[in-house]
Amino acid sequence: GENVEQHPSTLSVQEGDSAVIKCTYSDSASNYFPWYKQELGKRPQLIIDIRSNVGEKKDQRIAVTLNKTAKHFSLHITETQPEDSAVYFCAAGKPGGYNKLIFGAGTRLAVHP
Amino acid sequence: EAQVTQNPRYLITVTGKKLTVTCSQNMNHEYMSWYRQDPGLGLRQIYYSMNVEVTDKGDVPEGYKVSRKEKRNFPLILESPSPNQTSLYFCASSSLSSPLHFGNGTRLTVT
């Protein structure tokens, strides 16, 4: 079955710096890679996703890159702000959740003013 | 407002006392699932359902039951809770055209 590894487990940056979180997956059949942000005490919320026919996707300060050959994908946050502080989860699966969506263990990002 | 509603938000119970956590979605999603979240382990899938009367085990199904008698509801049942089931539980739903959407979570403590 699918296995998703996420690194680092914690990340501390200064406000304005960039943050990068990396994930690797094992099942070459996976073709959908979402990222979720979970603020303290709240539910995970989708911030960006990418499908395997696309190598990169951007949405304002966040971007995701995908390397299907190497089976890894990354989340990039530029110009970090204190409100970016949260736990971020990557996941791998099929669109719509019709197959299992397997999550990484999470990265706790702290952005210091 | 489109949402996934879980109840209760907090639950403290004792070992062996059967409990049910309810989950309801108003988005007409075919797919629903339950996850548990534990520190350092991320979100692990317990059970999922692809449609009414269709359920299947996720990665950590032991000690849990589910049912999908109606499209909107997907309750999680713990027949005989144990302390190792103390966790934060999330229900989620999606469809082919809509990504996974989580409920607000249920924090369960089993003493």
C-alpha cells in the first residue's frame, strides 16, 4: 500500500523567510497530492493540491512541485507570516478520495516575528 | 453553508462503555471517511465509505465499526472503547469533483 513520508517534522523560520516541506510517496499509481493546513485546535483545511499531469502549481505565496519520477513533492511558502504558523500535512491518493488518501505525519511550522 | 458536522466535540468515557460519534455532511458527497490524529503519526484512516451500504477498512480499523445507511450520515461506533483509542477523530467527505473536506473533530478520552 501507499506510504507517505514527510520532512521535516518541525520547522522554524523568521518572518519573511521561505519555508519548504518535502514529502515522498511509495505507490507510483498515486496521482493526486493535496496539502492541508491545520491551525491549533482546528480542522485540517486544503490549501493547495496538484495532480500528476502537472509539475508545479502556484497560489499567491504558496506553491507545490511534483517529481513523479522520483516520487516526491514539496510545499513552498514564500514571504512567511506569523499566521502561516500551523501544522502542514501532505497526502497522496486518487482524485475525489475514491481510493485511500494517505497522509504524512505532519510538519509543525513556526514563523517568528 | 457546506459543512461536515461531528458530534460531540469532546467526549470523556470509561473503558468498555459503548459510544457513537456522529458525522453528517450536507454536500451530497458519495465518499466519507474517518481518521484519527495522534501526535507524530499524522492522520490515519480508520474506515471509509464509497457510497450507501458500501464501507471498507482503512489502515487502523481494529476496535471500530461504521455504517452508511444514508448518504449524508457516517457514524463511528466504538463497541468497547479502550484507553489506546484516546485520540482526536475527524470525519471527512468528498466527491469526484470536490476535495476532502473535514469536520471540526471529536476529542475522545477513554479512562
